[in-house]
Amino acid sequence: MKWKKYCASKQASKLGDRFISSEWVAMKTGGRKPISEAVESMIVALGLSEAAVTTRKAFLGFSEADVHHLKKLHEAFEDRGPTFAKRFCEHMLSFPETRRFITDSSILDRLQQAQAEYFGTLTAGHYGSDYIRNRLRAGIAHQRIGLETQWYLGAYAKYLVDLMPEIWQKLGADHEAFIAALQSLLKVVLLDMGLAVDTYIHTDRRMILALQEYAERVFSAIPDGLCVLASDFTVLSANRAFLDRFDLSKANLRGRSLLAVIAADGLGAKLSEVCDSGMAQHDLLFEMGRVGESTRHPVRVTLSGMRLEEEARLLVVVEDITEQVRLQQALKESEATLLHAQEITHIGSWKLDFKTGVLTWTPEVGRLFDLPFDPPQDTPISYDTFLANVHPDDREMLRTAWQAAIKGVPYRIQHRIVARGETRWMEERVALVFDDDCQPVRAVGTVQDITEHKAAEIRIENLAFYDMLTGLPNRALFMDRFKHELAAAERRAQRLSLLFLDLNRFKEINDTLGHDTGDRVLSEVAHRLRLALREEETLARLSGDEFVIIASDSSEAASHIAERIGRAFSAPFLINGQSFAISASIGIAIFPEDGRSTEELLKHADIAMYRAKGGGGGYCFYSAEMGEALVRKRAVAKRLEAALSNGGLQLFYQSQIHLSNGRLAGAEALARWQDAQLGVISPTDFIPIAEERGLIGTLGEWVLHEACHQVRLWQERHYPMPGKVAVNIATRQFEDDDFVDRMLRIAREHRIAANRIELELTENGMMRDPERAVDIARALASAGFALSIDDFGTGYSSLSYLQRFPVNKLKIDISFIRHMLTDRNDYATVSTIIAMGKSMELETLAEGVEQAEQVDALLSLGCMLAQGYHFGHPLAANDFERTWLSHASS
């Protein structure tokens, strides 16, 4: 890569010639001010205004001629930057003092890139404010990480020593050009060095002042009384706590002997001992007060010698233990209360003396561990003896924790015990006391019975991570396990399969038969999935009727799992005495081909599942084209919103025919859409999108408006429609509280009678809330609307409810008509629906009739009406008028 490419990199220019990243600097400097802020502060502190920088350059004799010479060097060495950087880094790695800053290969790479960029910026000919800031940034970074100036300056020397032979080789033939280039280079390097060294000096000076202020604040803020004495016990300084404790001021203490102000029996002798021996004395107990006053307070004193500026000093630390003495007395008085409280709360305590090995405990510990309540005090009991009642599987864990505690690691552990034949959970906490040689002297511990708490934790964990209905892992636990599985698969370079399963038409069962039946179906589905899967395959319930499965190995293994699930669902589900044929749609995504993150794989498996569902069920592997289909789906949704607002849709009409005479009996209004950008879009594409995006209500009302408007136009043109115009009503429309009022308002707005319109209601939509549906249907019928049930035979309706609906017509779903001549079951279904219609005095209309043979069969079964391509395709209003209405009127 060429040198100028490094110089063009904005990121590289931010690095300058730092050895490490700014994140590493921030860590090592304890979270100090960010370097960018420190640079601006440094510019102000050093007075580096534009005029000041100009003066520095002038003092160095740095002129435009130098800029010209440096630019020539830049052109001559534009390919040499990486080479210089490599040599420089090799030089850095050869010395332990600088090698310690390059801890891994990534830092080495950044250093090499930064140095190559620096070699370029040094001769690039741009020495304005950005250059100055860059150099200050470098100086601050190096000072913060502890790179001493000799190594910093040595880096420049290495650079110049390596560069000079190269300059001589390029310009040696022209001595004047060589000298001029060398002089310009030295000037800019010295300018650079001067800025960096100023940064070092100023930063160090500020750090010293800050440390001095910090020390003074700490001394003043220490809660114990501190007093510094000269060798003759004269008070040199005292902190605020010392002055306040004895009601003194600096004026009446400084310069006087401590013993002339403070009275404490034996204090003078102890001070002399420390002065003579130089050995500190700790935990000296005195009764201390002002000289001449009778009131004294118990204190704990530490005396230690030190030297400051070659003079001997004494440090006196006074800790008021009045409160401690009072607390000790109170502690003795409360021991009985504490023991009683331990019994109530199931918390016991114990003590271990390491020197004697004697272990003592409170009665509650004895009860919990089934030990003697009053152990003999003169009989050493080992820790292993104490562990005798610990559950065998937990003893090694406890011993390991104990050994770590002896070395200073905090001890808090939960384990089981077996006492009196019962297993219970305990939580232990231990505090150890160590001597000056860091050897344990004694240990104090507590033991609490947490059996009930542990049981509650398990219950809470089950609530948090397991589905209460099926007992399967829920989404939270699945996502956690999936992340671990993905990480393991990536480490082992293995593939992983994710299967996303959704039940087909489960919502219809849930809506028509109730949530209790739906829950029983889900429980049985989970049971069959468990039986179909192997131990190493992870199953979870995401939500609703969505399940996921994680499996190792290839896509072939995923196919086998999907086929096993298909076989598991092949037998009908028997719930509450009813038999259901339930199938699933399964989408499969493979790691790493289809994604590397949990979110990406879930998304792609979900897309594949929808593709499988669109194909009628089974399983489908994800492919990139499906993602493109999703993009198109979103584009369709966006364009659909626009089409609904700007009149981009059109209404077509499909004839409905009397089978007995072939005459027009009515028409069904069907929405059609030809988009300027996307072309013709099928209703099977845009109607599901309208339902998903909450646009189905708007679409349904638009259809009714257009149909009513067209009926009115035909009346005015003297082409009245024989029969009625049928309009599909979406389930979501039917559920709106003001649905009936809106239907009537639209009919009145276009000045047509309600009996000119037939509203087609879906079987499942009416059965979501049958009682409410009956009321709404009766209100619509009372208003004059004709009602029909669309797609009849595909849902889960109740005959008892159906008889209560004031409907006029049953529309036999196209799925039964299509194969009625070749499939005995479909023929039987059509025959049954027609017979049921006759018995209920309802018209029956067959949808999707395409063959004359179907017409004959339907007539023989007693079907009255039909629609389909056999009679004609849906037509725009004008075409429908010419084809059907003008002929009918004549």
C-alpha cells in the first residue's frame, strides 16, 4: 500500500504516532480526562495560539522554503512509509523498556500503521492547527502510559538515522538539495519534539501539584486523629479529626510539645521507645484527654517513626474507642438475645481457633448439623469432623472454598447437608483473621438454613425460564441456550440447525372452540414433539403456537427431524372428545450459511416457515430469495397504504349464475390492484398484507363504498343488477362495535337500499364470539342486508349456532369444488353442505366452477347457484355492464 494512502486515512491521522489505543490509555490512566479534551486544555496552558506557533517556527527558521523541501521529500518517499514503520517496530520490540507497550499483534499492527501515517504527515507539508493538536495528543498519550522521554526521543533518533541514508541515496548527487532537505527535516522534527517535551513537562508538573493536593485532602479527611511530631515531640501538624477530638485549634497546638497539651498515662514513655528503636507500636490503649481536665476518653493509639527531608518524625494516630467500649458491653448483653434470634431465623454461628484447632458453635448450628449443643471446649474438633454431615457430593466443593478462604478469598457458599435423614440447603459465610505473616488466626462463620428459599428460587426459575403450559423452555431460556450452542458450534467449526415450527390453522381452533381447548392442543403438541426429538435436540416454546428446535449437524439431519415431527402429527389429536387433524409448517435455517447470530437465524427460520405455510405446510429451508420476498412484501405493504389513500385500487365484478337457467343471479365485488411500480398484484398477496398491517378494515369499507356507488350508477343508467352485489367482510371489521352503523351509513351515503347488498361473512369469523355474532347478524338482517357465509366447510362452526344466524346463503368453498369429481371425500362434503342448506332453507352457491361436468354434478345434487371461470372471469364495471347487464335488460 502506498504511503499517501496511509496519509489519506482520517482514522490513522487520529492515531498519530501513539504506541497504543486511546481505550488502553484511558484504562491505564484511571479514567482521566479524554485525550481530545486534554489537548484543548494543553493548548490553553502552553499558550499555543496561532501567533505563538508562528513564533516557534520563526525561531527554528522554519519557512515556506522548508515546506517546499519537505513536500519534495514526501514525494520521493511516498512508497517507503510501511518499510520505515516495520523497521521502527522491530527496533521497539528489541528493547524490553519499549516492548512492554506492545502486548499483542493487534497493537503491533496499529502501531505500524500509525507510524507509517506519522512518517507521511511529518513531511506532508501541512503544519497548521490540526498538526499541532496531533503532536500534543501524542505527547499526552505517551506521558500517561509511562513512556519515559529518553525512549520517546530515541524513537526520533531511530527515524532520522534510518532516513538519512535514504535521503542521501535520493539527493546525494545534489549536495545543496540534500543539505536543504536535511535542514528542513531537522527543523520540523525539533518543532515536533519541542511540542511533545512541553507536554511531558506540563503534564508532570500538574500531576505533582494534584498529588500534593490529594495528600493534603486525604490527611485532612481521615476520620482518626493524626498528629505529626518532631523528634522532641513538638507538634508540627495535626488533622481536623485530632483537633476536634480534643477541642483544639491549630494556633494553640502547633509548636508546642504534645505532652504539654495532651495527657495520657505512659504516652511519653511509648513515644521515647519508638524514637529510640524506630519500631512502630500498634493498638496502644490509653485514657486520653486535655492537660488540666479530668475528663478522659478511651483511645487506641498507633505510634510510628518516619523520615521527611532527612529529619526524624513521629506519626501519632489516635482512634476514639469510646463507642467500641460501649458496644462491647452492649454486645455481651445481647448475646442471649442473639442466640434466641438465631434459633428463630435458623441462623447459627461458629468460631475456629487455628492455633488450638478448637471449633465452637452456637446451639442453632448444632441443631442444623445434628451436632452436640454444648461441645466439650477442651477437645479439638477438626474441620473435617465438622463436614461429616455435609452432603457427599458437596464436600469437595466446600473443602476447595475453605482452602481458598485461608489464602484470603471471600467465603460465601451454598451446600446441602444430611442430618437426621433429611437433606437441607445451607448458606455459609466466613470471615478470617490473619496475623502479620498473613497466616490465619481464627475464623468466624454463619450458617443459615435456606431450604425454603432454595425451593422458592427453583419455583421462580421455572416461572422465569419455563413455559407454564407445556413445561418447555421459554423464549428467555431458549435465547440463552441458543447463544451458547452457537458459540460452541463456532469454536468447533460445526454446523447447527434451527427449526421454527408453527401450527397450521391453530388460531381457528382457539377462536372457535375456546382457549381451554387450544391449551390442551398445545400441551399435546409439546408432548408429541418431546417424543419425536432426541435428547441432544433442544426444544422450546417461543409463544402461542410457535416452537423452536436446535439440532447439531447438517441440513440432512434437520430434514430427518422435520420428517419425524410430520410422522408424530400424522395421528389425529383427540381433545375433549373431539378429533383434530393438526399439521405444522417448519422453517429451517442453518448456521453458519444462513446467519451467525441468534436474531438472524431466528428471522430466517421464521421466513422459511412462512414460505412452508404458504405452500400448504411441511418444511422448507431458508434461501436468500426468501429474504428478497420479504423485502417485496414490505414494499407491497407500503404501496398498498398509498393505493388506499389515492384511489389506486379498482373493483371488479364476478357473475353469480342460476344453475337451472344460466341467468345472472348477482355478482361478487372483488378488489383488484395494478400498481405503477410493482405491476399487477394478486389479492392473495395484498389481502393478507392488509390484514397484517391493520388495513383490512379500510380496504373492506372502500370495497363497500365502491360497490354501493356502482350499484347506484347502474340504476341511474337503467341497467339494474339482478339480485345483489356481494361484498366480503373481514373478521376484524365484524368485531368492531360500530360495524352495523358504518354499513348502514355507507349505503345511505350512496342512496341505495341495504337489500341491494349481500355481506359475505366467514365461518370462522362468526364463530370467534358466536353470541355477539348472532346479535350483529340479526341487526344487519333487520337493516335489510342479505347475509351469506363464505368459504363454508373450511372452519369449525357449530350447527346449533348456524341455525340461529339469519343468513340467506351458504357459499361452498372452492377447495371442495375443485376436486369433487375426482375425490370422494370432497364430493361427499359438497353433497352434505347442499343437503344441509336445503334442510335449513338456505341457498347454496358453489365457488370456483370451471367445468361443465361440475355444473351437471351440482345441479344433480340440488345446488342452486354458482360462480367461476366457467361462466366468466371477473370484469371491470364497464365491461361487466356490457357483458351481463345490457344483455339482461334487453
